[in-house]
Amino acid sequence: MSHLPAFVLEFLRTEKHLLLPNITAIITAQTLYDILFQYCITPEKEEKLKYFIDKLETHIKSKSHTPFSMPYQDLEFLEEGLQELRLLNWMEADIALFQIKSYNANNLSSEEIENIIYFLNQFITCKRAAHDTIYVYPDYLTRF
């Protein structure tokens, strides 16, 4: 890893997320799509479901060591389908959202942010949320 720039983590907020239970089969994504499709009665909801399933499949294929989660508000379109997720052992948890900022007010490159996230993952369970933000997961979710 190259030299890390000085950085700070600014706490932005907590978000309620639904987290995928501990499973590893990619079949799960297709099964989940089949179960939740009945709740998508408009083309817009179907597109949102496809986006959710694509993110899930990408996460499973990446073999990431971080949990898969989605903000609850991004899944509200499922309405009663949220109960289906709970019945499938999806868990609600508060996830912290932090912004990574340069200590000296310079803009951080995407590569620098990736290096910072890699570094942080040695100490906390986190993953990239957007360009310069990360989700930090409670230790009770990831403790061995």
C-alpha cells in the first residue's frame, strides 16, 4: 500500500439498514427476486427490485468480508415485501455513515480513498457507500 494521506472521519448520521443473513449461495438472489417480485406492481418498483438484486449478486460474487446491507428507506418500495425479508432472517441494524476527508483540505483521489478504506478495514468493519463515504458496521454483527 502506498503512503496514506492524512485524513479525518466525519460522522454524518446513522441509517437503519436491512442486512443479509449469513448465507453464501448466489441462488439466493434469484430466489429472493422471485419472492419479492409479487410486491413490485409498477415498472418503477420492478426497476428498484432489479437494482437491489444486482447489488446483492455483486456483493456475493465479490466474496467481501463486509456484510451486505441496504438502507431501509431504499427498500420501502417493497412495502409488505419487507416482512418477507424479515421472515427470511434479514436483520435491521443501525449503521454509521462517515465521510472521509483530507486533513489538509485537499481533495482525495479515488485511489487514495480506496487505500484509506483498505487501511481502516484492518481495524473496523466498513465498506464504501459512495465516493467519499463509508458505512461502519457495529462490532456485534462482525465479531468472531
